[in-house]
Amino acid sequence: MSFSRVPGRNETLYSSIDRQETSDLDQEQLVGSQKSWLERNRIFLIETALFTNVFLSGFDGTITASIYQLIGNEFEDVKIASWITTAYLVTCTSFQPLYGSFSDTLGRRHCMFFANGIFALGCLGCGLSPNILTLIFMRAVTGVGGGGLITLATIVNSDIISPEKRGIYQSFQNILVGTGAVVGASAGGAIAVSFGWKWCFLIQVPISIAGTGLAYLFVKDQQTPHGPIAGSSRWRKIDFTGAFLLIVGLTCQLVFLTLTSSKIGKSSHFVDTTSLGFLFVSVATLVLFAYVEKTTTANPIIPHHLVGQHSRSILVVGFFVGFVAYAYMFTLPLYFQVVDGNTAAQAGLRLAIPSFCTPVGGLIMGLSMKETRRLPLLLISGIALMLAGNLCFLFIRKTTPNWLTFILLLPANIGQGITFPSTLFSFLFIFSIRKQATATATLYLFRSIGCVWGVAGTSSLVQGLVSRGTKRGLKGLLTEPEIETLLVKLSQNTSLIRELSPEVRDVVINNYAFGIRSVYVLSVILSLVALVLAVVTKESSTDQKAQNIAALERRISF
């Protein structure tokens, strides 16, 4: 304070002003000190809410793998027990891309509360299901919410985290997804045996509610000029037609894959009229969806400019790396159990440590991305490691020492940890900040479809090659009806291989080995294609990426 004091009656006035301004200053300092704790810890509290969802997504995605057979036995309906997993996968993948466009229109908070609420409601319904059909339906409901858990976590981080720090946060996200998946796969059986399978679902409800509470307190809607639209006009901006067509198209595609995969080994005509009908509806609906997205006046789910020349290559890379990663993860245990003769526990132990190298790859990527110009090199390096890892598998034999097998498994896991987030950011940084949410959902959609094809497609390939090779190899040893019966039993339970006669067992194991190696040959080819695409597009949009990164850095303060 530096007033020119006037003697007399003004003295009291200036003293009053001094006291008032001193009081206001003290009050501002007090408010500032009260806010300081929340400001210092706001990011931590937001990330706790987001990472709770991320962990649950990984946990729920794998927990049914070890218990669906047990549930089928309890309800005496094993033949449809696999739909406990499939129903979740279908709705999760179908609804995942909707959260990007919808969160731009309705706001992040509304979409996050919807996803969390539907997920918790679905888990509660699963735990209270009186029969297997109700359980399958509630798993489908859970998938509707589950599709938004990781997608919205990534979108919110795009709003609040600057590009040079985004890699670190994405690495933590990848670590929690991986940890959740490992805990879900390993703890599901233990929870089911100790407390009952229903608690595998019920235990997730309070965790989801806690994360929702934190999100309610600390997660805000995006604060950009292109933020959520206010008033009733926002409903006209939602692309309901596109959403319906996308859900129908993807659902029919996933049902086609599931039906095809389940029929191989059980019938010589595994692609029947029903399967082809689902495929036709899927293709026709997705073509119509593409037309609607190009002509709609609403906010499109996947704007056509997101699949332009430069971005299209990254989307194809995302599809291929999703395919290769999940083909690797789901085929490797089959090799250990069938070809090497390991039990499920032994196979899990051999995979445990290499699997934890995936988050290590993510951490490497996060630390390296402090310099965003390294992103293209990180993408190329990650895909190259995945390519090398799949090549390494082709050198593994039954006689290979366990320590050498362990070393040969590392490159693919580390490469996946680097490739997944670097693919995401390579796609996001092509676009401006107002398109980040939709771009995130689009990339996740293509990757998820690749993952589904990696599981169902490679399963079909293995079963088809095993079926063909076994029929040819067992001629003269078994009759045709006996061979057909054997193939049906093996498609349901591969542990029966140990009970076969030595001659039959050798034929079956050799054909499984050939089928699994064929999957890895395919993965090597797709990895090579992805690597070429990554190299070719390395410099194609560098200037635009640099401009968008600079804009993000100016816009985001955390």
C-alpha cells in the first residue's frame, strides 16, 4: 500500500481502506492455502478415478477365462458357457467407439458416469443371476459400460495431460491394464473355489462405485471452445443412426467369428448359412454406416477425415498389431499345454514373467516420449520387436531349455508394451485437440477388431489345420466316425490328448504344433506389413503432427 495520506478526517478513511484490503489479502491467502492441497493433488485424484476403471477393465476382461467352464457345469449347460466371455466382448467392442463422439457432445462426466454405472449394474446382475441365460445377458450389459472404461480414461488424459508427459501416464495405464488382466486370470479360480463364482463379479461393484465417486468430485468436462453442447440442441448432434448401424455391424461380425470358430473341428461344414448370413449383414450394415458418417449433420461417430491417407495407415497398423498381440497371447498357452505337455498352472508360470515385460515396454515408451519427436522411432522399434518375438517363437522346440524359451519370449512382450501406446499417440497427434476424443475411440475400435480377429481368427486357423491334418494322419489307425468323435472332444477339452494311445497322440500333437506355428508365420507376415507401413508413414505427416503437438502444449497446463 502506498497512499498519499491527507491529515484530518481522511485519516480514518484510509485506515479503514488499509484494514479492509489487508483483510481481503489475508482472505485470499487463506483461500489460496485451502486450494493448494487440492491443486497439488488434483491430478493424483483424477488419475486414481481413471486408473480404477482401467484396472477393472483388465480384471473383468480375463476373470471369466478360468471360471466359465465351472459356471457351465453348475448350470448344466456347458455348450453355451463360452458366451459368458463372448457376450461381453461383443458389446464392449461395439460400444467402445461411441464414447468418443458422445463425450464430445454430452461431456466427459456424463459419459463416464454412464459407463461406470452400467458396468457396476452389469457386474451386480451377473453376481445375482439365477441361470446361465440371465448371466450371459448381464455380461452383455457389463460390456456396454466396459467399452468406455479405458477409452474415457485415455480421452480425459488427452484433455489434461501435456503431450510430453502423456507417455508416462499411458505407461501407468498399460501397467494397470496388464496387472488387472493377470490378477483376473489368476485370481478368478481362487475366488470361485473359496467364495463362489458370483463373487468374481460382485467384488468389482464397490471398486467401481469408489472410482465413480472420485470421478464425480474431481473429473470435469472438457474446457475448450468446442466442448459439450448445451441445451436440447445437443441431442440433435448425436449420431444415433450411425451408432445403431455400427453396433449392429460389429455385433454381426463378432457373432460370425464366434460361430465359425466354434464349429471348426465339430463339423466339416463350419461356415453354414447362419454364419454367412451374419457376415452379409455385417458387411452391408458397415457400408451403410460409412455412408451415413459422410453425410450426417450430427457429430459423426467416425468422421471420414479420420480415415484419410496418413491416418488410414496408422489405423491399419493398429489393426495388425492388435491381431498379432492377441494371437501371440492366446496361442502360446495352447502350445505349452498341448505340445510341451504342461499343465495349465505350469503354462501360466512360464508366461507370467514374460507377460510382466509388457508394462516394462510401456514404461520405456513413456520415459522416451518426453521428447515427442522420438514417437515415430518408438513405433518402428516396438513393431520390430514384435516381429522379432514372433520369429523367435519359430525356433522354440520341445527340447528347448526353459531359460532359453524365457529369453525368446521377451522381445514380443516388450514390443507390445511399446507399440500399443505409440500407435495411439501416432494417430492422435495427427489431429487437433478438438478431435482427440473421436480419434482415440476410432483407434481403439480398429485395434479391438484386430484383437478379436487375432483370437477368433487364429483359433479357427489352428482348429482347421488340426482337423485336416488329423483326419489325414489317422487314416488306417481309426475309423472316420472315431476321428470325427475325437476332433469334437478335442475342441472341447485338449487335456484328453494325454489319454490317447501313443500313435494317435503323436499325430494329434504334431498337427497342433504345425497349426500353432502357422499362426506365428502369419503373425510374422502381418508384423512385417505393419513395420513397412510405419516406416513409410514416418515422415509423411511430421509437420502437421508438430503443429498439433505445439497446440496441445499451449492448451494443456498439466
